[in-house]
Amino acid sequence: MNSAEAISRDAGSAPPAREAADRYEVSVILPCLNEAETVGACVTKAVTTLRRLGLHGEVVVVDNGSTDGSPEIAEGCGARVVHEARRGYGSALMRGADEARAPFIIMADADDSYDLTDLERFIAPLRAGADMVMGSRRRGRIEPGAMPWLHRWIGNPLLSGILNFLFHASVSDAHCGMRAFTKDAYRRMQLQTTGMEFASEMVIKAALGGLRVTEIPITLHPDGRSRPPHLRSFRDGWRHLRFMLLFSPSYLFLIPGGLSMVIGLIPLVLLGFGPVVIGGLHFDIHYMVVGSLLTILGFQIVTTGMFAKAYSHAARLYAPDRTLKLLIRVFNLERGLAVGAVLFLAGFAIDTWILMQWLASGMGALDAVRPAIQASTLMIIGAQTIFSSFFLSMLALPRRGE
């Protein structure tokens, strides 16, 4: 056989390999960090189940720096092993999803706590049009010893409840480690986090993106490892909570800031005409000072929330919500500058009037503290509005591809 024939034969043999990969329907992803005791059993169950169901698929084990021979065990049991140098649960799963060759992806832990013979119930909803299928341990069964009491009755319900409240996700078990999703949904979610909060990010992005999410009850078994789990209750719980708060500028900034401004404006305005007695309580100028501070503080918090929303949209972390859509429609630099200038000049005019009154009185005792407090508040908020408008305009600059 001459060289031309050899080249022709090699070229003809390559497409079947690519076609075999193109025919994959399911990729099972298992993140792995020193799971030598259990990863073999997990891979074997997944491979056997795919074969039993007649599914053309693969098992991808993402090694995250194991030193106990886990990758070799996984490969020997039929998995395709890829390596991710960046440590972290999210890093490993994102690498696995990127490497997955199938349109349907099922993720689970490699500690043998999830039943990898139960793949069909995750695949069926995806075939029916769901974007993501969440396993629910709370609606299913948690075997004795499978989950610490603190996680089962406090941590998981509390964090799932907060996530549902903030993002209207309607899931019972936001941190279940076994779930399925389409490759298209994974691309649309644009996941970023590298740690345990990856589980929360996926649910949040699915809710914000309007993806079709369904839940199925599953059983959680005690894991098969003799060592403690990688999860650290308080550290990782805080990471989940921190991420949810940072991803919810309305609840973290806008609502507290707005309340602060309302509470502050009441004494700042009403006490400008003189002391007020309510129910035997005497309210005077000291409450005006507190009102001014609360108004300024609230305004700063609200503008920070606007910055957070604008940045999140610019960075394509999530689609704009109603507040941001209103801001985009109404706000521009010129309007912001005009509003800021009006507020600043109003305060300046009041201070000018106070100065003229003081000069007319022969520069004696200055008894105009109430309007001075109101004027200084207006000037501070006006100046903040001007500079905040410039910063918001910088965040709103059009970017390539938009």
C-alpha cells in the first residue's frame, strides 16, 4: 500500500470516530478529589446503567488533583478522565460540562451517595423539553447517616428557602448534588463560580434565565468513604449565602437603602418647621440630624445597588430585571446631571438665603440650623447624583457584540 492509500485510509477512518461522539446522548460527570474508595463503584454503576438502558453515552471523571490513584481507578472502570488544575467543586464541574460530548449532562458526586443506576428518570424530562432536572433529597428519602442533622433540618431548608424567596426558583433542595441539564442550558447559564456555591449559582441562573426546571425525588445514601467529606458546613454555607446576597442587589441594596431614605426624610422634612410633639414625645433638631444621615446613607446604598445591577448586566451575569429595565429606559447622563444639579443648586440657594439673612441681621447669632441641615443634605445628594451619573454611564457604555 502506497503512502497516498495510507492517507486515504486514515482520513476515511477518522469520521466514524467523530460520528460516534456525535451520537452520544448522555454524559455523566463525576468531580473527583481523592475518591479512590468509591469512584470505581460510581463509574461502574453509571457505565452499566447506560448499557442497560441502551443509551449511547459516556462517563467523564474530572480529576481535581487526586493523589490516591483515583484517576487510574476511574479509567480502568470505563470512564474518560480529564484533569482540572483549578481546585474547587465548581471548577471541576464546569470542566466536565465543557468536555461533555452529549447534549444531556448528568452530574453527581463520586462518593457513592447518589444512585447512579437511577439515570433514566433524569433523562426522560430532558427528552420531554426540560432544561434542567433537579434531584430532591427532601422530597425523596435521606437514609440514616447520609446527611448531618444540621444540614438536613437547618442549613439546606434555610438556604433553599432564601434562594427561593430572592429568586423565585421554587425548588425544594437547591443544593442537591445530583441533577441533569442540557448542554444548551449550560451554555446559556454562563456559570462562573469555582467553589461549592456553584450549586446555588446554577439554580439562580436557571431561575433568572427563565429555564424550564423540574424536580424528581431521589434517595441519598451514606457515602462510602472512610474519611470526612470535603464540605465544610459553616464555611460553605456562608459562601452560598454570600453569593445569593451578592446576586440580589434589590434585596441587598435597593430595599434597605430605600427604607433608610424614607425613614430619614420624615424627620428631615417635618421638623424643618419646628419641634413636634407626638404622644408626649418631643422631637426636635437632633432627629433632623439623624434624618439627614439616614437620607444620605440610604441614597448611597441605593446608588450602590444601581451600580451592582448595571455591572451585572454589563458583565452578562444575568438578564436585566424590571428595575434595571426602568433605569435603562429612563436614565441617561444628561438627565442624571440635570437632577443632580437641581438638587445641589436648591441646597445652595437655601444656604445663600441663610447667608443673606445673617448679613442683614448684622452678622449676629446664626439661628437657621434647620434649613441649613436640609440645605446640606440636598447639596450632598445632588453632588452624589452628578458623580453617580457619570459612573452609571461608564457601566452602560455599549460593548462589542451588543
